[in-house]
Amino acid sequence: MSETLLRDTVFKVLLSQSATRMDFWAHGMHVNAGGYGMVSYYIWNGIIRVRLARRAGQMTAGAEAEYQKDERTIMLPRDPYGVDAKERGAIVHECTHALRHVLFSSPYSKEGGPRHDSNMLGQLHFDNEAVAYIAGSLYHLYETKKDWADLSPVIREANVIARTLEGKVGATVDEGAFATLRLIVSQTPPHDSTALLSTPDDETWK
């Protein structure tokens, strides 16, 4: 499968019924079909790239997939990728990181430019990581009608939150549950760095 076909897989995931059903708020960020549509637009226009990791070191060790914001690139680990709900959920996870980055891009920073209703200023390093796990779990739930079958503490907690969002439009994640998930994420490789819990997220568009 070429990188062009991998990019097409990402489009299919973002435009799928399971992705477009998602509509929730988590710690100020609004995750919905419109947001993923923006990510699709940026990919379509080559502003965000989809690439295959062809050699060691192109992705963080232990990562299933990775959005690299400095390069504006979604890195996928295998060819083909997205063949099952778990892999497609990982694509949604990384595209949720890309969505946050898109919302900090120059068109959305200009007076009179396109608007969005998320309020993410001042979020800490792991906030978007937690949002991305929730999005991946909710996507998986819609795809399979089952929880993401992963015994790791972070996925278990994300599954619990996803269940509270299932079938709801514009639901808000409980802040206590969100804080618990964020703490677990900070203790889970490859993210484990509790020092970053108090670090503002740098989303400078480069």
C-alpha cells in the first residue's frame, strides 16, 4: 500500500459513520464531525501529511501511531494500516491531536477568519492526549458496539468515559473522570512524565 492509499484510509476513517457520530466536549475541546472535516481538508491540501514509518526512529518507541506536529505529519507504522477497529481507533486518536493543532493554525488565529467553539488556551500537556484516548475509544465503541479490548489502565478508563458519551450529542465529559484519565496517561509509556502535568501545551504552528 502506498502512502497515497494510507492517506485514503485516513479519509475513510474520518468520514465514516462512526467518526461523524462523535460529538462531545472534553476539558474545553469540542470533538465532532466538523473538526475531523477540518483535519481532512488540511490533509487533502497537503498541509498535513500522512506517512509510513519506514525505519526505526521515525516514531516514538512504543507508539502505535503518531502525530508529529513540528512536521505536521501523521505517522503510521505499517503497510497496510487501518485494517481493524483498533488500528482505525488509533488513526482517530492521532487525528484528534492534529485537530488541536489545526485550531492553532494561522487561518483560525486571524481576525475575521473561520471560527470554532473550542476553548483550549491554557490546557496542559496531557489534556489533548486524554481527549484523544476518549475519541479513539468512542470510535471503537461505535464501530464494534464493544469496548476497546485492551487491558491497559488508560484504555480501560477511556472506555468508561466513552460509554457515558455513547449516543449523545454535545455531551460533556465529567471533569473528575477527565482528570483521572489524564493522570493515568501521564503514568503510561510512552507518555510517562508526571513533570509535564503542569506544563502548558505548545501548539505553535510551524
